[in-house]
Amino acid sequence: MRMLRPLLLLSLIACGFLPAALRAQKELEKEYQGDWATPPPVKPELSGDLTAAERAETTAWMNNFLELFHKMPLLNDPRGFRVIVHAQAHPENLDDSATEGRAKHVIGFVQLNLASFEKTANGIEPVESDSAASIQIAVNDLVPVFGAASLETGPEQASDFRLGMPQPDGTIHGFPVYDRWVVIQKSDTPLFAPVTRGDYLNYELKKAEDRLADMRKRAANTPQSGGAPAEETPNAQPPVQEALDAQANIVELLKQQSAGMSADEAGLPATLSDTDENGPVQFSSPDDASATPVVTFNPALFDSSASRSAPRILAIRFDTDDADWPDILQTIDQQLDWQGLQSLLK
């Protein structure tokens, strides 16, 4: 993948789609009349337990987003490439987690590939793997932007936790940019919410208890030198028993810490002075700049003021082939109706 120039004031790294060794072999037909493989309105690939109303709403907003791109001069009358659209949506929880019982909303992903026309042995053809640009739009889904959570909290908690508060690399048109993704909202609801000390301590205690139970199970199924199964008794081999005792001690220390925590302290934001503890959690002051905050995707991003299929937030990213298509990134940026994108959100 080849690194290309920055967009505006930010180093939004764009990349081509073919190895450099293959680039020299292609013959672009940049004046060839292009088109849309499927012009809007498109039928997105919808899956999961969506109602008829949710399917209709999702299809409508996906096509509303696509229409903003369809009317851009660059894409309305494309030259040298064919616009190929991929669109899909399904219900998912905020963390894309397999955990049962969490509230779900409809997430969508739309990708427009500007497949370059090239002279091939079969004539002039669009080559999607060598697109002039790829525009990716994630709707109601922040996992593509920020990746999987650092800590999977399990079914007893509503969301997963993350170590550290992500900070934007800068802004474009007033919208924050995180690792090449431009994040657009209609509201000013923070993307992340702090996890309380009480919730984080519960997570650590549950994790320690689960580990102890797993260690006991494995020890019970491990033959000992005398042929008897290992248990948490003096009959277990010393190294095994020592590990069991150590883990049991961690569980007890965490229980004591939880029992001794006041309601006010439990409600404070969880900021950690050390993220690799074997014992009581070492909390630090929320004002400590060296501490690691524990955060989660903000559930308020998807409150009950709209349906679960309503578009609340989107993230957009551009991958472009700047070597063969100079200035295409700048052209897209200039022609795209950024405020129009925002206006389509709830």
C-alpha cells in the first residue's frame, strides 16, 4: 500500500489498491465515459431482525447519503471510472459484541469504489481493485473508527470498556478526525463516557473470580504425581496450589476493596495509575494527567428520541490513488456537501 499526500491541514493518509510493481503495467483510460454500476436508489443488503419499517427507514437514509455523492460533478458525470456501490446494514449493539441482552440499533456501511477504466486483453474494463478512490461510510457504528474494545465486560454490563480516551488528530470542516475517519454528528453528545470506579471494580472482581474458577477446574482435571486429581487442597502439587492460593488472595483483596468503597467513591470516574495490577485496583485522581481513564462508547448517542434504525452518527473515510489521479482527494473534499451529510442525521 502506497502512502500519499495529506488532505488540507491533516495527514489523512490515502492509499492505492495495487502493488507498485503492477502499476506500471496498466493503461488508464481516463477520458472514457464512466457511469454508475447501480445508480441510486439502490437496494442495500439488509440482514437480521429488522421490521418492515426499519428496512424502509434504513434503505431511505442510505440512498439519501448516496444521492449527495451522486450529484457531485465528479461522480454525476464520471470520466475514467465506474462508480460501484456496496451497501449493507443490520442490527448490532454499540460495541459490535456477541454479548446477549444489550440494546441494538441499526448499523450501516456504504462503500463507493471508483473503479478505473483500463485497457485490458478483453478491451476497456473497470478494475475495482485499482480504484481511483474508495469512499467508506460507517453509519451508527464507531467500531471501524476506534477498533475493538480493550476490555470485554461480558453479559452483566451494558458495554465494553476502553483504556484511554481517544483524542482527535484534528478537524475538517469543523468535524473531528480520528485516524483518517471524519466523524459527523448532529448533536454535541460526547462519543465516550467515563466508566465509574464501582463498575470497573466489579469488572475486575468478576474477571478475577472467573479466572480462579477456571484455574480450579483445570487443576481438578490435571493428574498429579500420585494419580489423584489436583484440588485446592494440600494434595495438589505445590506450584499448582501456590497459584490457586495467589489467585484466591487477589479475589479476596478485590472483595475487600469493593466492600470498603463508599457510594461517592464508587461514582467517581475510573482513572488508573497502573493498568496491570494483581490485587486491589490502583485508582488515581481524575485530574491526574498521567493516569489512564477507563471509558466506554457513550450510550447517550442512541437515546430513545428516535427509532433504532435512525441515522445518528456517521464516519467517512477516503482512500485515493493520488499518483494516477492527482487532486482527486481535493476534488472530492471540495464538491462533497459536508453540511448536507450532517443534516441527514437525527
